[in-house]
Amino acid sequence: MKRTIYIAVAAALMTSCVQDLDTLPLNRTEPVSEYVYGNLEDAYLSGLARLYFQFVTNDLTDLQPMDGGASELIRAFWSVQETTTDEAKCSWENDAWVRALNTNTWTDVQNDAIYAVYVRTLQGVALVNEYLRQTAPDRLSDRGVAPELAAKIDGFRAEARFIRAYLYWMALDCFGSVPFTTENSPFGGTYFPAQASREYIFNYCIDELNALLTPGSDMPAPRSLYPRADRGAVAGLLARMYLNAKVYVGLDMSSEAKAACEEIFTMGYALCPSYADLFRGDNGNNSASAGEFLWAIDYDANSTNSYGGTTYILSASLAATDITDESRPNGQVNGWAGLRVPYEFVSKYYGVSGQDYETGAYETSDKRGEIFYIKGRSESMDGALYSFMNGWSCLKFNNIPSGQTNESYLPVSAQMGYSNVDFPMIRLAEIYLIYAEACMNLGVPEEALPYIQALAARAGLASEASDSDGAARAGLAAEAASAPAPSGPVWIVSPAEITPQFIEAERARELLWEAHRRTDLIRLGLYDTAEFLWPYKGGDSYAGTSFPSYKCIFPLPPTELATNKALVQNPGY
């Protein structure tokens, strides 16, 4: 079973020692308590569990009053990454954060989703810092921790350092410059941490990640601790940060990104044969899907009980009227009528045709496009941004386990109010796409061709073909060698087509709703410009318009500026 650490353990921890952990700089009132630890392994494992649990917690300690489920980090980060782009829109007009993100019209007025990302990331950093203080060698020695356990705790500390780097990456990606602390920073009393530049935080994270990959480091071996982090997760985050270095620090680090990907290729990860199985309710227990994940966040319907994460994605993707005793299309009972994909996006990237909104049938030339639900829908969001039935529902994340159907799972789905679907934080397909983009930037796209072809084959696309007019197209891959390949308006896969346009489109298809889109569009120079439009981009116009480039990073929350006088608001706000 995959539930190795941070669900059952963290649930118990939340009622025991969490309130004794110092959560500075966001919580300055609760003392550190030595009795939390001691000389037994369980306490240190529980402390580590609390760090992982930071991604899924609904606890509102240290946050302004808001909905607990909406405060969860994965949910908040997903919302700022997806609803601010062409991939998703939310119909909850009365939720304070929604309109601003849907239309890229946020200001420095407090926005709950933006606020939650800021607080959860820095709260998590503070928890990591305190864990590293409490597990320092001198502390362990003073408590009489046996050498064998101390060596194991060194591995826990390495995981904690990775978690801190990941949280700092989220913060620098969204906010640029944020308060910076480590285990060596002052804490307690009236200490207010200084703000560090985006460049400083980037370089710190790169150094930390490289140290964790150094031979002989205590970071666990690849594919050894699912769903906990290991060397594969470290290398994956490193590759992602290198790819985005030009945005973060003005440097092209494509060579470093390429090398990080090549190291990952030696670690034993493999593409799951079925794209759909990557996002099913048993994706963490299914060795084929879990084998593609370099790191994932574990959701368990019986233990996590969070209205964030994949429960949010599942429940908000359907209306209550879509769920009946005879049909629960995504394997659970909630229909919040919130999230959907504009038809323009689906049409552009998946080549859909023949859509019948009465029966829900449609055709697509890409297997990755078989994830939409359109029964009872209206195609256009024109004038209907806040009407849930306008647009296409996305059922990519689905509680129904692999090998089961809507019908066979009905007895179980009737009881499913939460999600079992683990959320992929880093997976091998992303690494293939990082590699392709890095190779393109370096002028050697042919080196990436086998990896692009592997993704195309899984999607049911041939490696290359052309239509009768000579225009570049890709045919559908045959189910068997002797089967014909139907035609369809999809994308060719060839070295000549590994261009910025191809990378943008292929990442849109492969990584849909996995919280990459905002970062991708910024890196590719498309996020704020008039050259790349989508419905309601930049305002209330359905046609879309450009918006100011300073919005490529979010404002610091005003409550934090009021509390920490050392903070300086981001430019433009």
C-alpha cells in the first residue's frame, strides 16, 4: 500500500504536536516544545509527516478567516495557475477570488487564492526550518538518539530540505521576492524576516537541490518511497527551475536543464501505457501509473478529507444534475458546478468534432482529448462566463479506478465524497517536454525526438504523416500494426516541428490541469500579450485582450505588508 507516511500519521499529528511546533515567521506566539521529540523514530517521522501535510491541510491557524478547503495549498496554487489562463474558468461569481483570476484583473486588494499560496508556502518553509532545528545533530545527541536512528533521520532531513526548496519555488514563481528564512535564521519574539530577491531564492534552491543530488547525500534513492520525495523528485524540480531560469534570473540554463533530464532518464521511471490511468482513483497504487510519478501528493478519501486538491478538481468539474444514481461520471457524489474548459481551447488543441450536446458524444483525434464531458452543455462562454453549463467539463481526474467503469463502480462511488486521486507534482512526461524544449533551445531538437514520439504514441498519434495538401499533420496510431490509421487534424511530430509553437501546444495537451499553464505561458512570452488571446483574457471582453506585464507575478498580500514593515510590494501594485 502507498499510504506510507503523511496521511494516517499526519492525521494523528494534527491533534498532537503540531501546535507545539514553531511556525515562524507567520506564527509568533507558540513555543517550541522539546517533549515533542525524544529518542524514538515515530516522533521524527510524525514531524516529517507534518511537512508533507502542509500541501493538503485545511487548518486555518495563522490564516485570515476564509474557507478551509479553499485555503489548501494545492487547490490555491492550481487556481492561480489555471483559472488565470486559457485552460480553465470558474463559474463561482460570488466567490471573492474568482472574477479577478478569471479575467486577469486582480489588484493589490486581498485575493483569497493568492493569499493562500503566499501564506501556505511560507508557513511550510517555517515548519521545515523548525524541523531542521529540532533534528540537528547536537539536538539528537542531547536526547540520546541512537546512531542508527540518527542516520535515518538524516534522510528525513534531506526530504525536508527538498520540501522547502519546492515551497520556495512555488513562492518565487508566483511572487518573485518573498521573506527568506532557513534553520539558521533568528526566530521568536518580534523577528520579521527580510525579503530576498527572486535571484537570491532561485540560487539558494539550485544549490540545495544540487547538494541533495550529490553522490553520498542522504536523499533517498529514486522510486523508493512513493509518495514521499526522493532523488527523482529533486532532479525533476531542478530541471523545471533550470528551464524557467530566463524568467527567474535572466539566464538561459537550457544546458543544465537538459543534463538534469538526462540524469532522470537513468533512474528507472517509465511512461504509463495509458494516459487516462495516470489520473484515476488508484493511480498511486497502480505500479504502471505510479512508475511515471517522480513525486505526487497523496489523497485518500478515507483519511485526507480535504475539499482541496483533487477533491476540488473532481467535485467542481460537474454539476449536481450530472450525478445520478445511474451515472457518476467521475466516481464521486459531489457536483459543485465550478470548473470547466473553454471550447476554444479544446477545439484548438484536441481537434474535436461531431459534438452532440444532447447525447454527450464527440470525436477527437488524440486519446488525451477523451476526458471531456459535454452532455447538456452549451458550447460558447460568450456572455456566459459564470454559467457553468457553458463550456466543456474536464474529467481528466477521475475517482473510478483503472479497469473499472462508471457502472461497475456505482456501489462504491455512491459513498465517495472525497478523492482518492493522487496529484502529480512532477512526472516523467513533463521531463520529456522539458528535455524537448531544452534541446530546441540548444539547436539539437533531434535528440528529443524519441521522447516526443513516445508521448505521441501513447496519445494515439503516429510519429509523422502528411495530408493530401502537403500540410504537416499527424495521423492516429493504429491499435495494431495491420490496422489503418484514420486521418484527423492533429499535430505532426518531427524534429522540424519542435518549435516554441509545438512546445506550447504539446504542453497544453499533455499537462492540462496539472498546474503548469501560467508558468508555461510566461516562459514562452504569451501570458500577457495581445498576440496570444483567449476568452476573457485581461478583462470582461469575450475576445480577450492584453494585460500589464507586471501581472506576471502576483502582489504580496496587504495583510502581510501591514504585519511585516520590512516587505516591499511588487512593482505595478
